[in-house]
Amino acid sequence: MAGGLKEVRERITSVQNTMQITSAMKMVAAAKLRRAQDAITRMRPYAEKLQAVLSNVSASLDSGEGVYSEKRDVKRVLLVAITSNRGLCGGFNNNIIKLVNNAIKQGDAAYHVLPLGKKANDAFKKDASLAPQGFEEDSWKIFDDLNFDAAQEVAEAIMEQFRAGTYDEVKIVYNKFVNAAVQEPTMEDYLPLEPLETSDEGPSGLDIEYIFEPNQTEIVERIIPNSLKVQLYKGLLDSHAAEHGARMTAMHQATENGGELLRELRISYNKARQAAITTEILEIVAGSEALDG
């Protein structure tokens, strides 16, 4: 019995140490989440409005002018898979990997995957047929120092491959940040630019007449590429905030589960200890009666 009590005590100590670690990781993730949430909250309204306006501008152009809105027969598709560099964040990374794999299985085109984040790189680098063309080998390290300049370089490479005809369609796959407890796996069309869907309930962006200054051609050549860079950066910021939210939630749940396990272990320890004490008392009484006899 003594051996059993020692084993339970060691498990209790192990669970307590693990709970301290998960609790500390939860607090660190919460602090990082505040900064990441502020960044995406400031970026999202601007990015969404810019995308809406420029999607309509691009759709209004002739096919020869709107290179980024050119529709082609979809034979080659690039999936930009955005994950984190680290784990311990629940199903955050697995949800993106599954979404990408399902798209590849269900699609008829040839798919390549551009991983942004270590977990995506680890998941897809083993399959050489999915390796993208025309990108730096270390593009997946973007979260080592996330900033607009790094996102801009990747976006420029994507646009260059689309213009060259290497890919007929580009989609971004990332976790959209909803709140600290909810992250929504999203597959978003990136190229070609799509016009906003019309609505029967009210006027849409397609009904708006724009005045182009200095001219429509310069809008295409300069502002639309800048908009695409902003859209990719928004996806990265979304994923960054969602990662910290997922990790905070996962560590909170792990700490709670550790607390429940700790209570069960303490009950088991107390029961075993009481049984050991009872056994010792019975042995003493039996020995005393034997001596008296």
C-alpha cells in the first residue's frame, strides 16, 4: 500500500507542476492577445472597405486592363496556408491543414501550397508535388518577425506568379479571429479579384459610380496591388490574433482539466491512506488480542 501512496503523491506533484505551467502560458497568451487583437481590430475595417471598393473597380475594367481580375480556366491553384510556428493551441493548426487537404482532394485542378508558418511547412513539405513555384524557401518563417514589409514581399511574389500565368487562382486559408474563444477556419478568394455580390435588399457597391483621379489605368497599376498586399497582411494579423486566442483557451481548459484530475487524485490518495490506517489498526488489535490470549 505504501508503494501505491507514493505513486499517487508523485502524480499529484506532477499535475500541480503542469498546472503551474499551463496557467502561466494562459497569462502570457492573454497578454499577447491584447496586442494582436488591437492590431487586427484597427486593420480589418480599412482592409474590408478597400477590398470592396477595388473589387468593383477591377470588375469594371476590360479584361485586358484588369490583369488581377482576369478569369481563366482553372488548371493550377495556389493555396496560401497560414498557421502558427508553435503548437499547444488546440485544433488551431489542424483545422487549416484539414481544410487545405479537403480542398486538394475535392478539386480537379493541380494544387500547390504556399505555407506561411512552421506548422504548415512541416505538414506539406513532405509532398514535393505540392511545392509552390517562384517563392523564397524561407517564406514560411514570416511569423518570426511579422510586419507589413514581410507580407508585402510574399504578396508581390504571389501577384507575379499570377500575372505570369503560373497560377490561375489563388486562395488564402487562415483562421479568422472572432473572439478569444472562437476562431473561424476560412478559405478566402485572393486572385482573381471578385466583384461584390449584388443584393435584392438594397444598393450594392456595383451601383456606385467612381471618379478616377488621376485615371483608371493608374488605379489598376498602383492601388489594386497595394490593396492585395493589405488583404494578405490582414489575413496574417487575423491568424496571429486567433493563434493567441486559441492558445489562451487551450491552456485555460488544460488548467481546468488538471484541477479536476488533481481532485480525483487527492480523493484516491485519501481513500488509500484511510485504508492503510484501518489495516494497521486492525493488525494492532489482532496482535493485542493474540497476546492477551
